[in-house]
Amino acid sequence: MGMVKAKYIDHLIQMDQFKEGLLNLQKYGKKSFKDSTGEWVEQSPCAQYSFLDFTVEYIPHEVHPVEES
């Protein structure tokens, strides 16, 4: 019974990591959708430049939680 429980715990950990990866893609990945004219539009996260050290910070997309049924 210990081996089955260990595999189940590994499965739960992998699913949590998978969900975190999907959330990261939703925030920082490119989004494609059709606009009102029917053309495909690609939207990337905005980049904000720092004046002090010239680094780029990306502003994530807003992500709404999905209700699980």
C-alpha cells in the first residue's frame, strides 16, 4: 500500500506544478483572439522599462479564476 500512496502523492505534486505552469502561461504568454472584424489579433504582455538600471519588467495579463464544477 505504501508504493501506491507514494505514486498518488507524486501525481498530486505533478498536477500542482502543471496548474502553476498553466497560470504562468496565462499571465505572461501571448494571447490570440478574433476581434470584432473577424481578424486574428495577437496580444503580448506589456513591457515596462526601468530608468535606473535599464532592465525590462513585464506586466502580466489579468487572470480570472475559473470555477471548477
